[in-house]
Amino acid sequence: MGKDERMERKIEINKGKILTMNELFRKKEQFHRELSRLSFEDKIKILMKLRKIVNFAKS
């Protein structure tokens, strides 16, 4: 299977939505660009929420 074939492979994500690998990587890049625009304070808030989730999951 060549690289082009792999990138066009379809993946089912939540709620039955189907994306190709290319679409998935584009959405990932877009998400990272959006996160990079957040202020430092907003990034810290996100980290604190994630930390609470992890601590809850461990207990």
C-alpha cells in the first residue's frame, strides 16, 4: 500500500463521522494553529483542567 493510498484511507471517528487521513491531519493542524493563538493564561487554564481530569481518573 503506497503513501497516497494510506492518506486516502477512511477512518471512522466519533458519532459515525468518516474522514480520510488527509482530512484528519488537516484538522489536527488547524486545531494546533488555534491553540497557538490562545493567551498564556488560557493555556494554563486548559492545563489545570486536564490535570484535574487525570487526577480524577487515577483515583
